[in-house]
Amino acid sequence: MHIPFGPHKISTNGQVVLPKEVLQSAGLAPGDSVYLQAADDPPGAVLVVPVEVAARWFEAGKTSERASGARDLAT
């Protein structure tokens, strides 16, 4: 787990500047796309997910659903 940077203020138009160290640690660069998700743990946290990571998660979910469906049909 990394030490948090901050605090950072949210601008009036809802933007936050991510520190260079955070971008580098996450393998992100200006212009990259991310998904944002409200996290349950800890409550009130926000998860920033690079598009490439989200794509792997979505594909893993599809694969899991297909495997589950195949098992259901076999019974």
C-alpha cells in the first residue's frame, strides 16, 4: 500500500490534479483514460481504474459468467 498524497482540493468544475508520483506509480500519463468507482472499503473512497485494467476485469467477468452458464446447462 502506498502513502497517500494530499490533501488536494476539488475544483469548482469537479477536477482534481493527480500528483506525478501517483500517475507514475499507477502507470498512467496525461491523456490516458480511467474509470472511476465509488468504493465500499473504506467507505467514501474513490477508486481510479486505468482502462486497460478495467478491460481485463470485464473480460474476466465475462469468462466467469460463460463458465458458470456452461456448468448450469450441464446439470
